Amino acid sequence: HPEVTTVGIPNLLLAHPDVPNRVVAALVSVLLDRSSALVPGQAIGSQFLDARSLVMTGGIPLHPGAEEEYRARHG
């Protein structure tokens, strides 16, 4: 197999616990519903902004508003 150089850097969007749940839920909605508008054209197909990746935060807990929105959409 030929070598392929790739770089993948996960990004986390952090919200202070004092941010209202409705604000964080609205942000999650934008990330889920408008992800194609947030990704530059040259990166289409290589980005990982999807419902599963939004909850893969390692040991960092989801903001309650993010968790509520995700569960409302995906159970």
C-alpha cells in the first residue's frame, strides 16, 4: 500500500455551564442542520461534522443543552 499522509484534528466547542440550555441546543441545531454551510468547499467529504461526532468528546461531558438536543433527535 502506498503511504498516505493525513491529518485529522478533532475540535471541541466548549460552553460554560452557565450558558442557557436553549442557547446550546440552538447551536447544536445549527451544527447538525447547516453543517454543509460551515465546511469550506475544498474540505467537503473529508469533514466529520455529523451527529455521531458531536457526542464523541472523550472525557469532557456534554453541556446539558447539547445532550437534550441530541437525545431529542437521536434518542
